[in-house]
Amino acid sequence: MALSVIGAGFGRTGTLSLKGALETLGFDPCYHMIEVMHHGFGGIWSDIAHGGTPDWEAVFKGYRATVDWPACNYYRELADLYPDAKVLLSLRDAGKWYDSCQNTIFRAMRMERPDAPPNLKTQMSMARKLVVENTFGGNIDDRAHCISVYNRHNETVRQVIPKDRLLVFQPSDGWEPLCGFLGVRVPDAPYPKVNTTEDFQQLFKQVV
């Protein structure tokens, strides 16, 4: 099974809702950071984040789509490997995106839990390396810097992915542009809305 959809958007741009939407449309299962957490894939991604050579086909074996971190950092490699796959760039207002990150994933990555189980430690270490260090240069407290990284990433996606392969998408756009881009029918159900800041904080409490 090859990837049919590659998400290039950073986390906290509605990616978990987008995962649910893609799975509703038949592009399931869809890879997401939550899959890494639930299935213990942190070690694989830790090696990739530290410069290891990935076997992408093994990493995404059984998956039809991917969104969110960690894979969004490697959208170019994946787009080259899967030339028939469509690319989705999920967006939201840059300031709201940063505030959401600060209240969720950045906050979680600052926490130290020496008593955490080994799998959680591996997961958090990987996320810090891939997101905090590799993506933001270790400087997640500088609002202007993070927003600059975010905007630069999004502009680069627009530049390197051909227009006929790319959909720039916001959750408020709903089903129509997504379904039209993917060539599928609009489902008779509301577009998903999950993983709000409050949802994330409750989930993280359960995890830790």
C-alpha cells in the first residue's frame, strides 16, 4: 500500500481533524503523531530525527495517508517517493497557531517526568529533537521566531510542490475543497472537529 495523501502542514493546524476526515473519505488508516504514541513508533522516528536513513516504505507500511508531525518535516522526500500522492498543506492564522502550540505541544515538551515509563520518555525525547530542535532551532519561546519558521515552511511548500498536486486547506473550508481535490464524494456528515486545546490537555494528562 502506497501513500495517497501527504500532509505538509505543521501540527496544531487541525491535523487530527484532518486525519479523521481523510479516514472518513477512505484514506485510512492515516498516520499522525497520535499513531506514534499509540503504537510505540517513537524509537523509529528518534533515529530519523538524529539523521538516520529512513526506510519510508517500512515506516508507512499499511498507511494510505499521513498528516502532522513527525512526517510533515519530510514532505519533500515523501512527495518524491510517492509521485502520485496528493499533498495537503493545512493552515491556520499564524498567531493563533503559535498560541495553540504554546498551550499544548510546546507546554508538554517542557515537562520533565523522570518517573515516566520508557516508551513515554522515548516519545518525548523524539518529539523534542524533531520538533523543538530540528524545526525551531530549540527556541520555542520566541513567538516571532516560531511564526517566521511556520510562515517560511508554508511558503516553501507552495514553491516546491506543483500546483496540481497541492491543496492549501483550512478546517473552516469544510468538505468541498478537500473532496474535490481528492476526487471523492462529499460525505453526509459534518467535517470533524477534534483535538482542541482543551482536548489535548485532557489527553496529555491521561497519557502522563
